[in-house]
Amino acid sequence: GNSVTQMEGPVTLSEEAFLTINCTYTATGYPSLFWYVQYPGEGLQLLLKATKADDKGSNKGFEATYRKETTSFHLEKGSVQVSDSAVYFCALQNQAGTALIFGKGTTLSVSS
Amino acid sequence: EAGVAQSPRYKIIEKRQSVAFWCNPISGHATLYWYQQILGQGPKLLIQFQNNGVVDDSQLPKDRFSAERLKGVDSTLKIQPAKLEDSAVYLCASSLEGTGKAFFGQGTRLTVV
């Protein structure tokens, strides 16, 4: 079946450090891939997405590249800020119109 | 633009009681989802509506959970009777038809004691 696997958290970094959160997926066909973020006290919101192989999604300094050969969609940011502290969820949509399938989430904590 | 509204924000009930959650999606969004998020896990789909029709309810425990979306707008999710393992955050989301960009409400945190 379709599934998403994320690296276990929590991830604890100092401000300005480099961030990588690993995400791999299992899916039939050619899914679209997403990163959602949940800031403290807020609802889940879309951070970035990629809809086909080799696409790069980017937003707010975060990037992720759709790698079909490794079935991965790792999230990266070159210099994290305290305000990036949140829970990050990798997700896939197997085909248009179907519901998102989420990973377990990775908690990021950034200290100054 | 108003977001997805959910109520209540918190609910504590005893096992075997019933409970209902309400969701008002973003205006014009044909697709509505209910997800269950247990502590430490990612959201898991319970049911997906397209307008007022059910698209996917394969993971809905139909012996105790029910959901409806009257007139293709607001939706309610009901649990009757509740079990301890139903303690979770219940998330409502909506999206424009066919897109993967879902807008989520803040959720209802249910505690069953």
C-alpha cells in the first residue's frame, strides 16, 4: 500500500544550523509529494509541494526535491531560525482527488 | 479569507458516551476530509466527501463512527459509543476539487476517560 516514512524526532538545532529531515515513500504510480508544517497552537498548513520527478518545491527558505530513483523527498533549509520550531509532516497524494497520506511527523526545536 | 472552522476545540467524555464534532470548510471547497491524529502519529484519513457524497470511508470504524455533510457545506462527525482508544485530535480539512493543497482547521482534541 501507499505509505510515508519520516525520520524520528525530535530534531534539536541551534539557530543558523543546516536542517535535513528525511522522508521516503512507497506508492503505486506517480504520486504528488508534500511537506506540511504545524506551528505551536496552529493548524497544519502546506509548506511546499512537488508533483513530478525532479521537481523542486520551495517556500520560506525550505526546499525539497522529488527523487523518484530513491523514492525520497527530503526537506532542507540552509539556516534555521527559532521561528521554524514546529512539527513537519511529509505526505503524498497518490492520484488527483484522493486524500493525503501522512508520515508520523518530525518535531524540530531551534534554540538561539 | 476565512479558514476551516471546527468546534469544539476540546472535549472530555467518559467511555461509552457519544460526542459530535462540527466543521465548516472554506467557502467554495467541494472536498472535505476528516482525519484522526493520535498523539505521536500523523493524521489518518477517516472519511472524504466530494460535495455531499462520500468518496472514501474505507478507514472509518462504521460500527461507532458516522459522518455527514448536508448540502455539501458543513459536516459533522459523531462517535457513539466512544472508547478509550478514540482519544485523539480530530482534524477537518477542505480543498478545491482535485488539488492536494488541503486547508486544515485547528482540530478538536478529544479525551475519553
